[in-house]
Amino acid sequence: MNLDERLTTTLRDRAGGDVDPAPIVAHARRRGQRIRLRRRAVAGAALCAVLLAVAAVVPWRQAPDAPAAPEVAALALPVSPDVAGALGDPDKVGAEWGTVHFAVGDLLDGAEYATWSTRPGIESVQILRRATFTLAATADKLDGAASQLESAGRPGAPVAVAVGGRPGTARADAGPAGGQTLWSVRWQPVGTLWARLDVYAGGADEATAAAARVSFDAAYRCVVPFELSKLPAGAQIQGCSLTLGARGGFAEGALMIGDYGRWLTIRAERTPPGMDAVTGDLAAGPYRVARAGDGLLEMLVQPCLVDLFLTDRGSGYTEQDGLLVLGGYAPVQDLDLDRPGSW
């Protein structure tokens, strides 16, 4: 697949409908060029978003001479105390935008970035270039979730496996040139819920063992470093996304807002090095806002650069709707980007 095709697949999966990746592609390219011209290191969510879309896939296991694995805790979500995981309350999976009802434990070991996300009926984590785990309220929801990992696109016949004592299936698909095989392990961990781990592995046994390390006995918070006090009439927060880096902590956080027919996304990332202002002709509450592309609004509210996409999650919301949302944006109180658990 080319870049646009891969982004379209990813965004269609998240939005539940056709999407146009062009504004996001253009925005990522402009951002990359701007940072290169400043000759600064690329950091944070802009890099992560590009890597998730276009990076070459590496094997699941670290090479013997690779540097020591970073702390898994840096990539894990903060615990949601007194909230049950999927085992204790399966009906809440995909029904609470701010809660993830599973953990993947040491599957994060050695990874650079992890993106946790929720949307109606689905919760997932993408472990950059390594694995994707998806937990869905129904089989149809799971079937509609793309693996977002590179493969030949020719999966073989499923074979019967057991994951934590529960029946499931595993099927192989040739991975990228020189890489390991992409395995998809599918099972029902509890009740009517469906789960799938897409992972590069040496065989069905290895992939199944990785799936068995996913746990469902606790809940975790999908958090973002900002609050919103204004939404378009009838709109609600429908989904959350948080990208964490093993060495840089917070990379980006986003909320998907909509009324099931229209969608917009507001995203905050660490301010790129050297950026101290956004010059724009628009006003949103106390902020100046720039048109950064077709359907893309941008403003700087330290310590984050804030983007609002009107075109990547469907259509229907206007620029004025976007400015309304941006005008109600506020960083969380006493914000520390290195401590997501404090948000």
C-alpha cells in the first residue's frame, strides 16, 4: 500500500466511514519540513504519527546487540482505581471513552511508542512496529478493525489454538521482506467480547503465548493533557487516543468528538523545539488560530501545539464549530507532560 492508502485504512477503521487522508499527509509533511529546516531533533507525536503510518517493520524480538529495553511503565496507562476490567464488567468495553479495560504487560517491553485508543465498541493499543491488540464489544466490531501492521495481505487458513485456556484461532500472513510472519490470534476472553492480537512471531505457539500475556482484570485511564468546555450542539466525546514514548513520555493526545454522523478531532502534542508562536487570522476564545490546511486549524497553547481536524473523521462540522471547540480548550491544571497519571 502507498501512504495515502494506509492512512485511509487506518482512519476508516477509527471513524467507521470513508475518510480523506490528504490533509493529514500534507500536515505531516509540512511539520517535518519545518523541523528539518530548524535542524532540530524530531520529537513527540508528529514523529510518532508518521512512523505509525510509514515506518518499515522490525522483528518482534530485539536483536542481541540492541540497547537495553526502556521502562515498560513509561508506555503504560495510569490505573483507574476502583474500576473493573473487562473480566469484571465486560459491558463497559468500548462504552467509556476515558477507560481502557485491559493491559498488555511485557508486550510493551523494548517498544519505542504505544498508542492507546478508545472509540465506540472498541479499545486498542498499537505498539509501534511490533503489535496491535484490539478488544471489541462484538465480532463485527473486531472484523472492522484493521491490524495496521505491514503484511502481504494474503492470510492463510486459521488453525485452532487456546489462549489462557479459552479456544481461539491463529492465522499467518507473510510479513514484510526480511521480517517475521504476521500472526493474528483471535479469541473471546470473556462473555461476548472478542479480542485479537496481531503480532510478528516465529509461529503459532509464540503468537499465542504473547496473546496469553494480555490481562483483563483491571482498568486504566485514557487521558489527555487538556480539557474542553465547549462542544457543538448535540456532540459528545466519542473516543480518546494517547501516544506515549518510552524515552520522551507524552507524545500526543487526542479526543474524537461527534454525534455519530459528524466527526472532528482535536489533538495536542508537545510544542516542537523552536516554535514560540502561531500566527493566524482567526480567533477562538483567548487564542489566535491559523488555517494550516484544508479542514485543519492550529494554535499554540503552551506547552502544546494544538491541531483540530475537520476532515479526517467524516464531514459536516464547520470551521465555526472547530473554533468553538478550540475556544473552550484549556490545559489541565498544574500540567506536567511527564506525568500523565497526574492529569
